[in-house]
Amino acid sequence: MKATRVLAVARKTLRSLKHDKRTVGFLVFMPLFMIAIFGYTFGGSLEDVSVYVVNLDPGVGNASASEAIVAELAASGVLRVEQVIGPEGDPARSVEQALAEVEAGNAWAAIVFEENFTADVLRSVADAGSVPTGVPGAITIHLDASNPNIAQAIMNEVQLTVQGVIVSEYHLLPPMTVSEVRVYGEDAEFIDFFAPGVMGLAAMMVTFMLSIISFVHERSTGTLDRLLTTPVTEGEIVAGYALALGLVGLIQSIVILVTAVALFQVQIEGSPMLVLLIIFVLGAGNQGLGFLLSSNAKNEFQAVQFMPMILFPSILLAGVFWPIEAVPDLLRPVSYFVPLTYAVEGCRSVMIRGWGLGDVWFQLAVLATFAVVMLLLSTYSLKKRR
Amino acid sequence: MKNKGGAAGDKPGFEDGEGSVVAEKLRKEFDGLVAVDDLDLSIRRGTLYGMIGPNGSGKTTTIKIMVGRLKPTGGRARVLGEDVPIVERVADIGYMPQEMAIYTELTVSENLQLFGELYSMKPGPRAEREEELLSMVDLRERRHSLVSQLSGGMKHRVSLACSMIHDPEVLFLDEPTVGVDPELRVGFWQHFTDLKARGKTVIITTHYMDEAVRCDVVGMMRQGRLIAEGKPKELMERTSTSNLEDAFMEFSWRDAA
């Protein structure tokens, strides 16, 4: 293997990208766009979720537990209380009215405080520590759970508010507490979790795509055949491409890292260079994969058809947006065969946990093995073509 | 750089007496279809050799075997004294395929640079050679144009220049003059003649029988075989014809009979 020839192939690959202004734009802006969209979408918290409240509880004397809770809910910002119905009027009609809004899609939930809510609360408070003499105060939430995230947020909000009111209004402390001490990820937000994932995903998508399309093009125009009549060897061609596309992946990662830090204050606890090394190895491996699959595509159109096949398992199973612990048992073994899994895991550990080379050597070793195997197979498949 | 422009006979494993390009009972079948049919061929060093014949007569297949892109089904082929696919002296052959096979997304100059680098040429000599070839193919002003923006004929000329960047000992040109206007074509043939004078071997396939007259030796191919071979003049004399086209028709009839 001769370095000058490897470099010649790498230079020609980068140059042909460089002349195509739109592709250059795509390579730079696609990751930027990806991280910005994902960042703003997932980075924000839920706000102004419409709910109706049906308060059938007239309170006891001047005290009303339901009113205290409703006031807190309205102040939280997560929920927007469109209207409080009751306690005057026919209870059944009030509930019906609120339910109709949920059914019509105008609100996500109808929160109903039962008629004796405050009385039940007061008795339960008095009973505290001894045998209960009645039922606790009851809140029923009629949910439009067609969006699980919103449903979850409403339930959390109501429960947190109820707990808060119990402590502040009735001075009842829960008998047990749980507190959190963060070993890693102090101040970590969701964006810190998925930025490394998006970075790996972008690098892998683009190196794979460029590789498969370039090689289908090289095969169909006859340039690959022509190259092979010169002293350049199959291995040198593959290495040249891996070098060029690995660099492209690297540049994209830099764009993503800079954007993520500038726009979303993503933390990089460990070494950025280590993150880039992981991405480079991932890119080189995917270049090989793209190359191998390109021999099974007759034209660019067929090449593009391979993309979803490779991308979907990676997006869904590699832990980009949710942890692989959330992948069902049946599919989890597949996760361990997706190279992106290791890149995401490695980058995440370096960026959030601040791990070093000694801690992510395993992930790097898996990626390096993937790259070496892919590049050797590519070389072999080229040799077989003679 | 192995090619110094000197006599090819100096190199080990290659006797000058033997042809630069030799085929013995060379055979190539594609799924039972015979493309090259026990072809015997011997082209001496310093020859401008023209291969003529209709489409499908096996010209391109023969050349692809010689440059190592196809494996023969049977027989033997030797280039510069080495069995194909040649490895030792691969830098001493040049090949221009029939299809464009250059990087259309690169400029003219970048294509030449790439091929020069693949032949491990030093930047200085490579730049000199680039100038020379750009003049020859009349593309000096277009050197920084992307190949995709050139006309078909210009692309062909870039491709020709790429095959010659390293001044090879043996040059295989598959239809080099397609889409090249007559004036420039004359210049090309002059250049091929110069190469020959410097001891290079040039093998050209062509459809234009009239230009094959300029070759030292013409091999007429039909159905994967050589049906006639000789100096153009001899071939015409042997068939009592006045041009190669008629001579080819005459040899074809004799062969079919």
C-alpha cells in the first residue's frame, strides 16, 4: 500500500464533493439543521396543555382543598385551565360538559374533584397515623391519552401539585423521602443525552450515503475499472475513500458539536478529540458498508433503496433518542449488532460522563473491528471482480 | 517510475524478439457466448496496430483482457512479457476505455493530476506532461472546467490524455477518435505516429476504416477471430480493393465461405 496513491484517491473524492456546491451545503447544513430541529423540539418542555376542571366540592366552611389545588395547577404553566365548572349546578351536567370538550378535542383532560373532596381530605388528615375512618379525597382525571407524552405530563403535574398542597396547607410530611445525588450528568438535560446520538447518526447517514452512491457511480461510468488498470490497488482505493469520507463525517461532527454547544449549551465533559476519533472510525466503517452494498445496486436509484434498510434500525435500535434498555428484549440483540450503538454509547460517555480513552476502549475497539472488517471485505469484493 | 521511455527490451522477463502484446489461443466466453474465439495475436514493440471489425467482433473484450479487467476463459495473453493481469509492469501500460470513464465532477486538470499521481509521477514532470497533453488535445483553455460541462468530443479528449499522462510503453486505445472532429483527428494520428517512432506500442480499435490506413499493421476481427492481418496496403492488394472497408468485406465473405 502506497500512501501517495491512497492520498490521490482521497483527494479526488473530496475534490469531487467540493465542486458540487449543493452537496457541500448539504453536508454542512444537514447536521446543523438536524441538531437545531431536534434540539428545539426535544429540548423544550410541555406548556399550556388545555384542561377543564370540574369542581363539585363546595369546601368545608371557608376552606377548600380543591380550590387550593386548582390555583396551584393554574399557576404552574404546564397546564392551561380553560374553565372551572361548578361547584354550582347539576354535578352530572357539569361533568358531561367538561367531557364534551375533551371528546371534541378542545382539551386533553377533564379533572374532576368529587363532591366531598375537602371533607374527605380533612378527615383523612385527622386520621393520619391511625385506622382510616373513611375514604381519602378523590380526584378523577378523564384523559385524552392519544398522546402518551401529554397524558403523562398531566398526571405528573396533578400528582406533584397534590403532594405540594398536602405539605403546604395541611403540614403533613410524607413518612419517607427519596433524594437524588448525581454521579454523572449534573445539570444534564435531554439535549445532552441525544446530541451525541444525533452526531453519530448524521455522520453515519452521510458517509454511508456518499459511499454507496459514489461507488455505484464509479462502477456504472467505468472509472473504477479504469482505476484498476493503473498501479493503484483495490486496498488503496478503499483506504482512500475511507479516509475522505471519514474526514467528511469528522467535519460534520464538528459542525454539530459547535452548534450544540453554542445554541443549546450542551456539555462536553471529556475530550472533544476523543469524540471526533469515535466518529471518524464510525465513518470509515460505514464507508465500507456502503461500498459493499453498492455492488448489489445497478444504479443510484437502487442504491438509495438501501438507505432506509440501514438507517431505520440504527435510528431506532442504537439508543439515539431513547436508551437501548427501552428496546424490547426480542430486538435488543439486534441493537448490539448495530455499530452506531457503540458510537453513541462512546460519545455519550465522553461528553456527559467525561470518560477518557481508557473507559471507552471497548466501544472504540468494536467500531475499529467493524471498520477493519468492512474495509477488508470491500477490498476482497473488488479483487473478486477481475 | 518504471517507464523511462527507454527500450522495453531492457526489462527483465521481456525479450524484444517476442511481441509486446501476445495472445495464444485466447478465449473468452460470457455465459456460453463466445466473444473471443481462440485468438492468436502478436504485436511487436514499436508498432501502431489497428484493430478493426464490426461491433461484437471481440475488439473491446480482447483489450479488456490485455489490461487485466477481464479474465480469459482459456488460452494465454502476455503483455510486456508478463502474463495478464500484469502486475510488475502495470505502470508501463496505458488504457483508454470506450466509455468515457473519467471523473465528470472533477476539472480537466484534476483528472490528469489524479492519473499522474496514481502512476506516482513527481509534481514537476507531471505538470510538464499535463501542458504537453493539454496542447495535444487542444484543451488548454478548458483545463479548469468541470468535465461535466464539456462536449462529448472534449470529454473523449480528456480521457485520451489521461491514458497517456505517464508516457506508457504500450497504449491501448479503445475507439479514441469517436466524436473527435476531423482536424483534431489528424493531429491525434500524428501523435500516435510519433509515439511509435519513440518505440512505443499503440493498439487502437476503430470503426473508421479510412483512418486505419495510417496503422503499420491492421488486424481484421470477425466473431472473435482474426480473419486477416497485415500492412494496410497488403490487405488491399490481397483483395484487389482500393480501400480497407472493401478489403474487410472481401475477407469477411471469404471467412464466411
